[in-house]
Amino acid sequence: MISMPSGGGELRKTSMNETNRRKTGKADTLLANAVEIAREGLAPIAKSEEIGEHLGAKSEGERLVTHSFECLKPGYRGWHWVAVLARVPRGRKATVCEIDLLPGGDALLARPWVPWAERLRPQDIKREDVLPYVPDDERLDQSYADTNSEELDRRTLEELGLGRPRVLSAQGRAQAAKRWYHSEQGPARRGDIRKKLPENTCSTCGFLLKVAGSMRTMFGVCSNEWSVDDGHVVSMDHTCGSHSETDVKMDTSPWQPTPARLNELDVEQVDI
């Protein structure tokens, strides 16, 4: 055992050192000293002036070390370049096997992505904008026919205005109807905007509240907070992009995904 050949002794010594490094987490000395190799390996993703000082080396496993460099790229405060080096067993040459740009603890990061449906607010809606259809909208219920004759009689008396000193005359109603019908809430719209709006009119919208009396066949009140006409009197043949039954056609993306490709430029073939 004492006269063991030097080759075998070298092999045993190397194996024991690697075992100790695995247990203690100590970086491989050859890989930890290969700072310039790691810096040069970042060339495909970083310019030389964007790579700052060496921040340290960390052992990631057996014969695997990660080198970190300060990132001087504008807009990337707190980020750092990383290059992972490896070597084959008993090899004396470090090889770059992975490079990346990673954020640190105080790095500037983009805000979390908020979906369009959650980001949009009612005040962002324009008259020509069309909203998507919401099948389970909590603001709408299924409509039913009214067959209660007593309720119909009570509503008729209320619409006649009984109990009030005065009600609108025929002339007053005609003037109001003309004024409302020729307003922005009437059917008259600019041709370029009208083409963008859906064919559905307010008469079929679930957010329409009908007015009382003879006006009920011509006008209603919009109760949709997502509409620019919210709280306004609208004609039955008026329309907007916030109709309860409106839906937006989903177009496919014009950008075709690029198939994944294996980059073999930095692959080093090792003969064992």
C-alpha cells in the first residue's frame, strides 16, 4: 500500500479533494481562478464596456462554478452578468457552459404584468371603443316577461302622473324628444365612428332603463358605468361599444413564433 504507484496516488488524492469540495461547498480552484475566461464568455450577450468588476465565484456543484460580474448596461441597475464554468474529470481546461443576465436584490425590475381586462377603467373608454362580451356579468340578470295584470295597472296610473300638480304637455314632450334624439345620445353619428360600432342598438341592451310614459318607446337611460353615455338619456336606436351583448373578434397574432434551435457554436467536443 505504501509503494502504490504515483499515478494511483495522484488519482486517489484528486478524488479525495473533489469529495471534500462537495461536502464543504468550496469552489473548484481551477474554475474559480478562470475569471478572464468567464469574462470573455459573456461576449455574445454583453459588450466589454458593459461588464464591470468581478463580484465573486460560487460553487454550484462538482466541477461547476458561477462567476458574477457587475452590469454597467444603462437601465440595469442592480443586475449582474453570470458565466457558469465547468470542466471534465481530471481536466485542466475551463469551459463556459452557460451565460446570463440576472437581477440582484436591489435591481430595477419591470412592474408585474396586469391583464388588459383588469387594467382598463371606465374613464378610459371612448365612444367608438368596443368592449368584450361578459357572459356572467354580475350586473345583469336573465330577463322575464311581466304577466302580472295588477302591476301593469299600477304602473299605468304612475305614468299618467297622478298625484303631481302638473305634468309635461304634448308640446313639452315633443321638444324634449327632439332635443334628445338629435343629441350625441341619438342615432345620428359620424360615419367613420358608426362603422366601428356594433349593429346592436340600445333597445336590446341589458343596461337600458326605460323611461315612463309615452317616451318609453323612444328613449331609455343608460346604466352602464363602462359607457360614455352612463346616466344619460339615449334613444332606442342609439349604440355604443359597451353594449351588453357586444363581443370583440379575437384576431390572431401577425407574428409567427420562431422554432427553437440548438446553438452549437460554443459546444466543445471532449474525447474520453
